Amino acid sequence: MNPELTHWTGPLGLPRFDRIRDEDFAPAFDACLELAGDAVEAIAANPEPPTFQNTVAALETAEEPLDRLCAIFFTLTGVDSNPAREDLQRRIAPRLAAHGSKVSMDPRLFDRVEAVMQDRDGLPAEDRRLTELTLRGLRRAGAGLTGAARERMAAIRERLAVLSTQFAQNVLTDERDFAMAVPDDGLAGLPDWLLRAMRAAARERGLPGQVVTLNRSLIVPFLEHAEDRALRAAAWRAWTARGSGSGAGGEATDNRPIAAEILALRHERAQLLGYADFASYKLEPEMAGAPENVEALLMQVWAPAKARAEADAARLAQMLHEDGVNGALEPWDWRFYAERRRKAEHDLDEAAVKPYLTLDAMIGAVFDTAQRLFGLEFRPFDAPLWSPDVRAWEITRNGRRMAVFLGDYYARPGKRSGAWCSSLQQQHRIGAGQRPIVVNVCNFTPPEEPGAPCYLGWDDAHTLFHEFGHALHHILSDVAWPSISGTSVARDFVELPSQLFEHWLEQPEVLDRHARHAETGEPMPAALRDRILAARNADQGFATTEYLESALVDLAFHRGAPPADPMARQAELLAGLGASAAIPMRHATPHFAHVFSGDGYSAGYYSYMWSEVMDADAFEAFLERGDAFDPETARKLEQWILSKGDSLPADELWLKFRERKPGVHALLRGRGLLADAS
């Protein structure tokens, strides 16, 4: 086995990706699965009476070589996939699931952890919490099942691993293989920065002229600016066809039957464990607790969002008709006319804004904000990573290393779409302790030439702040055990740090300090800054509605009996909501990766809004002190939210920080929807 896969020798403890080959992974998985199996078996078969140290604590490190291998492999399949890695991912997914089932459903382990739980009163608080969570995890995995039910649960988990892997790879194939040539006579309305990006995308694929790809940072501005309605329609249809059987991969990438089977298996899994449906099972350990609580929040926001969207739709349809188009406002029209309206009503030209929002300037804003709030310092360093585009920083505070941070910011073929935060290693205090290695991944359109500035849009800058908010949850983590560190928290709590950190982008003092013109170095004019901030809710009816549609469909899919035809059920649900045909779901079922590429956000896409209720209220804690950088509030935020991981239940952590329950009022005000809620 290549030792670099489990014993990392790069700078500051990083893996040396230049020493790792694709052919190294298969034998490494063979070896690490065997090592992990032996280590867990030694714990389960230990003849000594169960104690916290020989059982619960031992499980925390039993699979460390496998964990390190998986961290490298699944990082690479997300940021730099290729046929060899995709093939191995399909083969290894059921093996990892089978190993997980064997461990989590081992009755000997369950009995040992339960015995520790019975004698937990003398344990330190974090050890008690870890014991409680370990036992809960074993129960929810099916450790109490026997006979045919136990065998069926293991089979379901293996099949779900295969299906979720295939779902994700199908979406990636459709995204990677699509490029729509845009003829020279179809360029009307496209700003120069977008044309340069489209031509760079064509060159990257060895194509002439200019193309639109399904990279969000390319296709969204195309839909906002292209005057050719037929080209907008073609681009929009390709974007929404991902995984539907009519995308670039054709029937081979049709995710509709996969989604139906996933929903059926999840429902069966929940019923084997005694739950009415998968939503009840999934939400039990979350802050929301039950499906009806989620629905209540989403519908409380749906009414004002729908009212705002309907008013906006009437105005945009009027603009469409003024252009001589007699038909209805279509989904490929909305962004175009919304952008034209924003420009007219707020005097905003994105071409004038982008030079002030370069990637380097916004990274500087992110780091400076983290320094002012939490005293963090950032030192760049060179390391052999998976792409020359990836950047590395050592993060310290008062001379102590807090983390290693990697930023992979540019879109490229073979990279999964979207943006996310992950970690190569988790923080813990076992032995000498370990600091995290954190990765932020984005898909910004790269500069046309190496060394040229990368221009971000306002939404891109928000994404940068959002993902670093997740990173802070890792960087500032300070708990004893890896499985409760960093972002290992309730799903509807995990978005609190990320969405909260976005608020600092909108602070005038942050923009005044960091939004400087790429060519002249001049600060953004105050008048332009104020117009940007005034326009931030300009299309909030659309943004909130498309999100809520996805969240409500996800919830409904997992309540009650699973739909035999998810697409028909999706259409039925949207019709029942009275949703506008011009505002489809943000993520339609065939490419709803949050929900179907794994269990993470299944019955949990609502989490962004649940967390937003808290993040809006959390930022008000700073404003109540009269300072967005108030040191005492920042200290409490780190003490009770960012450093604690899952060492206490999320609702307890929130109350220790804010000393009151959050309400939806701050969310509605932040989205500019209060007037529509009256």
C-alpha cells in the first residue's frame, strides 16, 4: 500500500498528492478495510469489562487509516474526478456500506456501549455526550435488529450507497459533457467580462468561439444578460435537464428511477426501525424534531415570499410584453428581466461592480473579518496539491497553529458543481491532539489568462463568505473527540456559522476596506456600495420561492408512503402550492444532489432556512452592541457555537449564546419580506 495515503508527509501534515496515483487506491482500500475490521473486532471481542476508554474512546480511533484514505479519495472524486476514480467509487461504495453495517449493527458493540451508558454518571461531560451519541447512532443504524430484519437493513444500506453514487455521477456527467456554442450573432447584451469567460471555457474544451457550460458562475449571468430569447431557453433547458434522461448523457444518466428507488428504500429503512416514515426518522435528532415543525416554518415564509414573487412576476411580464413578446413569462425570462429591472431601479451595472470584487480582494476581506473577530492570522505556503489552482494557508492565533486551510476556487471539467466545505482531518484532543485541515471548494469562472484577476459577482462573494463560515466551525473547534468536532452537529444547526458569516460581507466598513478596483486600486465609491446594499433584496421573492419549493418537495417526498413516480408527485406538490411556472424549484428532483447523492440533506433541505432564523438573530446580537465586530459578542460566538461542535445539544448551545429562542421576524426583515407578511 502506498504509505502516503494514510501517513501524510507533506508540508504542515498535508498529504503529498504528487505521490498518489489512481492505481494506489484499490489496494489501499483492501488493506484499510481489513485493518478497520480487525480493530473494531478487537474492541467488540475484548474480554475485559466495557469501559469508556476500551470501548467508546477506542472506537474513535479504530478506523483512522480508513478515515484518512477516504478523506483523500472522496476529496479527489469531488474536485478532480475521472473515469478511473468514478469506476472505483462505484465499486467501493457498497463495500464501505457493508463495513459500516457490520460495525454499527454488531450486537456485541451495542451491548458494550450500552453498559458504558448505564455507568456514565462518573464520566466528564464530553465523554458522557460521546457515549450518548454513540449509542444513539448504533440504535438508529439498526443494532437492535435481528434475523431477517437485520439482513434486510444491511442490504438496504449497500443498495443506497450504490444508488447515491450513481445519482451523483450522472449529474456530474451531464454537467461535464455539456457545452453550448453561442454564435457571434447571439452575443447581444453579453458584457465583456462574460464573453471573455465564455471564450476561455471554449478554449479549455478545445472548441472555437464561445460556449455556455453548466457552471453556475457562467450560465446564470448568461441567463441574466443574453438578449436572444431562444438561446436563453436552450441554455435553461440544458441546465434543468441534468439527470433527467434528456441531458448530455441521455438515458444513461437518467436519475428519475434512481430517485424513486432511493425514496422507497429510505421509507423501508425507517419502518424497519419503527418509524412511520423517513422524515420522522431523519428529523428526530435534529433541532426541528418533527416534520410538522419544519412545515410550519416553511409555510410561514411561503406566504410572504409568494406574494412578493407574484408582484414581481406581474412587473416582469409587463416588461416582456413591452419588448413585443406576447407569450407568458417563462423561467428563462425571469433572470433576464429581473436583472434589467435591478439595473434600472438601482442604477447597477454588474460590469462596473465586478472589478471591485476580485477573488483576491474578497479572500482578503474574509481573512480580515476572521482576524478582527477571532484574532486569526493567515500565512500562505506552497504544497503539492491536486491542482496548481489550489491555494494553502497556515492559520495561527498568538503563535499557535489553529488549522491548515485549502481553497480550491475555480471551475474545471471533472469538478462537481456547487460549493462546499470539507475536512481532510478533524480537530481532537486525543493524545497530543490534532488541528484540522479544512477545504473550501467553489466553482468560480477562472480568469481568461493565468495571473489575471478573477472577477466575482455579488452572489459569488456571498458564497466565499458562506463557505469560510463553515471553515471557521472547523478552525475554532476545541473538543476532545473527532466525531463531535467541527461541523459534526445537527443538520439544521450546521448552516448557522456559514450563513451568519455572510452578514459581514454586507458591512460598509468591510467593503470600504477591501472592495478596491482591480486596475486602479481605488476603493469602491460609497454611492456604488450603497446601491449594491440597497439592491440585495431586489429579487428576493424569486430566490425565496425557488428555495422553498425545493425544501417543501424534499420534505413531502419523505413523509408518508414514498411516491412511485417522484416527478408526478413533484408536479402535484408544486401545483398545490400555487407555485408560479416561471419560478421552478431551485433543484428539480433529477439533479437534487443535496437530497439524493447521500443522506446528508435528505428530508433536511429545510436546514438552510431553519439556520437562517438563527443567523439573522445571531447577527442582531452584534448590532445590539452597536458594533458588527463587538469583541464580547465574538467571544461568546466562539465559546458557545464555533468551538463546541456537538459536545452539547444544539438548542442548548444556542441558548447559552443568545439567551433566548430565535424568531422568524429577523429572517423576514433580512429578506425584505416583512411588508408581504402583514
